Amino acid sequence: RNSQLPISDHVMPLDRYRNTALVDGIDVRALPLAGDSPAPASQGKQQQQQQQHWFQRRLVQDTVGSGYVEFGDTKVLCSVHGPIEPKRSVLTDAGAEQSRAQLQVYYKLAPFASHQAGRVSYLPDETERRAASFLQDTLAPSLRLDRLPKSRIELHCLVLEDAGCCLATAVNCACLALVDAGLEMYDLVTAATVCRPVGATDWQLEVGDGSNSCGSSSVTLAYMRSLRQVAGMLVEAAEPLQPRVVSAACRICEDPCKMTHSSLRQFLLDCLPADDRTAKIA
Amino acid sequence: LLAQLLSEPERQYIFDSVQDAVRIDGRQCLAYRQAALRLDLLCYATASAQVSLGETDVLVSVREEDNPGATAQQQGSTGSVAVQQQQAVSHPVSVWVDCSCLGSGPEQQQLADEAQAHLSSLYRCLRTPTPVFVDILLLGYDGNLLDAASIAASAALMRALPASLLSAQALPLFATVHRIGSQQIVDANQLEESCSMARVTVGVDSNGRLVACQTCGEGSLQFESMTEIIETGVRKAMMLHDSVAKLVARVL
């Protein structure tokens, strides 16, 4: 209720409800949002070698849970719906046991998301279907699907900008959305990608600055830190690689995964007081 | 896909017997089923191959399309003949997997999608001057689609592509290793696939180097287990390379 708001002719009656942001005469809309991201990655090379993740949750209104992660210029938004009615097929109708929830992941790049590929089509293509099944296989080990029999959990993942390592960022974002939805998990699943151009010898962490060229091999590892288990691993090789090189690359991915795990955990703990002011974190 | 109707005691039986290194068809844990390979079945394809691994039956056709630039020699707007520079163009191999013989439900479609993604990544390093289309038709399924399809597709591609392109090397093959409890098995049939929690599929070329590697399944692995499984996969893939080379030599 704002008595300070001038009633002018062009303001529609509905606009009054939008002005709840005016508090004590300060226009909160003019202030930077609490979720403002840090300086964009394009600002010079003086940035730290390790880019920081930016987490945000509850961005999407009508969902059970949602998460938004920025890693450099890569931006991913995930939303969770569920538990909802399971998909019925011939097999479920035949009486197969529905003792666990079904996890269904949908993964899509927005049409404007890709730097190199130009406009992405509306229908999911092969890479996106593969990413969806990778996400499903990666998040399922950690989710307590047996706590929700005869139901389905839908996870929609939308990549708003792909500047490198979008699959790893999608895993982090999906994990954040699932936690925000209040689904029980054994552990947070975090992922990182390392890449190596053809002919080079060192693996470098892929960060969201668009510097990854198409002609490089990449290894994406999804890791559960507390359980010390690998939830998923994907190798895309631009040249034949020795097996021990691939194993070494997986080990290199472990540290960035652990760091992302700590920062995600810290973010979730920091969110708790805002949710429930009487909660005490032991 | 009938394996999803397995009851819990049946699943437990398969699990327990694999822990004792006994598989339900009596094989060793790291043994493949009897494989049969037939080449040159289809007359309109550049090359074709059919592989049966137990009940899994895969038919692959490889077609090399004519160079599109060869027909584009036409008058340009300036009146001169426009000759397209085709030497620099290289095409990736295009793969299509069809599981419609099994039915048209979502599970079959998911099987086809996964197989297509894996096989495309297997041939990612291969570039051809003319577009090559690999069409994979699944005629029967009893587990281990990826290994069978990779054997058939590689055999057909080796027949179709000129020897200069292949540089005297065999094309890569997949080896899928499943992890059931604490045992590793290869060439799982449908029932064993439904009991396995995690599997690793490695695509290996004939020099023992990886061209593709992915973990699948709703289970997690420790680093050491994953390294062991990759090593097993590479060993089995090298064995597959030998067997396939012998099979192809016998057929020709």
C-alpha cells in the first residue's frame, strides 16, 4: 500500500500491485538485485584461474524447486516438478513393481544459447538427448528415489548460454534444483570438465569463457564428494587417448568437483536462515 | 525389454550367481557369446554387414553418397563455370539406429537414441571426403547392442571406405563392461543388463587407445573400480579386434 504513488492517467489500476517494492520512499527496484552476478568473465585476463560459480535458487515460480547457476558466461536454469503421477506404459500396466520414482530429465539449449553453432533448433537433437540421459544417470545414484514409490520426478534443464562446460554446469544446477525441491539425496553431485587440445599434453579445467575450441578432447566427471564415488564420466575424444591418460584426467577433475561441492553446500547453508528464521544449523 | 518384468527373487538369483562367477548361461564372466558375421548382404548399399551375438542381431548398411559438388558445376551469375572446391570439405560419419523391430514404445526409442549417440562418438575422429551414412537396424535384442553394432558398423565401413583413408588400421570397436555387485561381466544379456547398476562403455582402436568412454546406469563407482573396469574394457576390446580381424579374413 503506497500513498506516495501518484495516480496518473496512464497507470492502469493493476499497476498498483506492482509497486510493493517501494518501501519508505526508496525504490528497491533501482537497487542492484540481491542475486547480482559478479563481474562478467569478459573483463580482462586478471581474473583468477579458477572461476567462481554463482548460485541462485527459487527463480521459477510455479515449480517445486529450481536452481540457476552461472559459471563464467555459461548460464543454466533447472526446474523440478514432482513427485507427480508416473508415466504409464505397457510394462507398468503389466504390474511391474513401481517401488522407485522415475526420474525424467529434459535438457534443452535455448535457441540463442550457442556461441558457435548459431541458432539452435526447437527440437532436441542428438547431443541434447545424450546430455539428458547423462544427467539422468548421474543424478539417479544420489537421489533417494525409493522414498517416493509410484511417482515421477521431472527435471527440466535449460541452457541459456553455452560458453563451455555446459554439461558440468547443468549437473551442478540440477543438483541445486533437486535440493531446492526438498528431495532427499545421499550426497550433492558436482561436476567439472577438463579439456585438452589435439597434440597438447596438459589437461586444463574448462571454464565458461568460450575458449574451448571444437577440436579438443574433453573429460567430464560427476563426483559425489562425501561418498567418494564417481556418479558419471563422459569422454569425448578428438584423438585416440591412452587409457592411463583418461584415468589421469578423471583424477584431475576431482579437485574442481570438490571445490564446487563446498561452495554449493555453503550456499545452501546460507539460504537456510532466510527460509526458516527459527532453524539452527548444528 | 521384457527384462523389466523380472521379479525381485529372479533378480537376486542372477545377482548372487554372478557374485560366485557363474552366469545364467554358464559362461565365464569375461567371455563373449558366439558371434557370427556376414558381409555384403545388401545390393544397394556400398557395404553391409550383419552380426549376431547370441540373440542380438544387428544389420548395418553403409552408403556413400555421391559427391554433391560434382553435380554443381553450373553457370554462375557472372557467366563463368563455378567449380566447387571440394578437397577441403570433410564430412563426419552420420549414424542412424533403428529399433522399430522391437516395437515403438519409449523404451525402444531410448535404446535407439543411446546407441546412436554412442556410435556417433565412436566415429567422431573419422572424416570422409564424401558423406557416408551408416544405418543400423536392430533385428533382435538380447543385450549388448553397442558391441554388436560397433562390430558390424566397423566391418562394413572398412569394406566401404578406401584403404588410403583408413591408413591400414582397423576402425574402433566398443566393449561394454557391466558391474554387478563386485564382479565385472562383459557381453551381458538382457536379464543381466537389468541387474547391473553401472556399466562403462569404452571405444578402443586397434592400438589400444580410447576414442570414446562413458559410464551409464544408475549406479556409482569408485575411482579405482572405474580404472579397473576401463582396463578390462580395453583388454576385451583388443581381443575383439583380433577375433573380428580373423572373422573378416575368413569371410573374404
